[in-house]
Amino acid sequence: MQIRKFSVGDHELTLRQAEPFDVPDLHRFVVELAEAEQFPGEVEATQDDLARALFGAEPVAHAILAVVDGAPAGFAIYYPTYSTILGRQGLHLEDLYVSESHRGLGIGRILLGHLADLAVRQGCGRLEWWVLRTNENAIRFYRRLGARGLDELDVMRLEGDALGAMARECEPEVV
């Protein structure tokens, strides 16, 4: 487990790979993030779901935990992607969150910097993420870091009944 330590103001910040015992804190942060993004009560993921995704037999994502003076302060969840245009792997940042009591210390910037470093060391061509159009503070923050919005792309999603209907269209005929 790689550990990185930073000084942020009068505090010590530790970034480390999340461990299974961190799942309750990660889940709490996911719920807080949903509330901050004005999606309260919409988190369906359980602690067991997170544990399977991050630490199961075939993990599909990874988490970095930010710890300030021994207390969990934020996290980033990310997973690998692939670009046929670049012919290289990328990283997708699924969630970036810093608890309200720890904002303003530069933790979000440090978490993103850590992921950028990870992407460079892994030979990735890009680090990407989605941001709500209504989250103007985050958009300004990301632009200050040099990120740009992709006006040429829209996120498309099949879910619920539409996902089921599409899947049924591809069911083989019984002969």
C-alpha cells in the first residue's frame, strides 16, 4: 500500500489506498457527496456493494482515502478506461469528495494530483471525469487546474426499463 504524506496548513494529510475496513467511511462520503450534489436519498449502493467493487475477487474500481490528522477527510474512486483513438489506457475519476469540515486545505487538488501522477506512471493518455453542469464551484476549480470541458460529447445512459428492453431485443430466438 503506497502512502503519501503532505503538510496542509497546520495539519498532516495522508493519502493511501483504501482498505476494506474503510468501507463505512467511503460509503458515508458517497452519501454526503450525493447530498451535496442535491441527490439526497438516491444512493442505492450499500457498504457491501462498495466492498465488492473495491475489494472483491475481481475489483472494478480503486479508492484513495485522504486522512487528516488521523481522521478520514475525503476520497477519490477511480477505474481504468481505454481509448481506441489514443490506443492507450486512461483513468476515469468516478467520485472526488472532501468533507465540508476539511475543505479549503487543498485536499481536492492533492487527490487529483495524486491521480494525475498515477495516470502518468501507468502510461495513461488521459484522466477524465464528469461534473454536474450546476456545480459551478467544481467547474471553476477544475478549469484552474487546466482541465477543459468537452462540448463535443454528451453522456448517454440506458437504465431501468430502457436497459431491460434493449437487452430483450438481443435475446436469441428459440429454435
